[in-house]
Amino acid sequence: MQTSISSAFQATLRLGSLLQLALVLAAVVRTDPLHPQVLMMLFAVACADRSSVSYLRVWRRG
């Protein structure tokens, strides 16, 4: 006997997005500005990074 899928939920968290968030928070919190080369390097890494963590939840009926 097979059950049908009632609903599904998927969330994906890109690690590059976390790095960008940390970069913005560091720029806001720090009193002295970050070096421009460091900012460019971290921004390039954050944009090029495709690694992520995914969560998938499936609800079934029956």
C-alpha cells in the first residue's frame, strides 16, 4: 500500500550567505573599517561558495 504526499517543506541555507551576514555584522560592530582587500576577498569567496545545508520534511497521508 502506498501513501500519497500531503505536503512538503524544504529549507536551504547557503554557507556563503552566512559569511556575507558575518561580514556585514563585523563592518557594523567594528570601530575601525576593514581593509578593502579583505572585504573584496571575503565577498568573492561568499559569492563563489555553493555549499549549503538542506532540510526536507515530507508529510504523508494514509
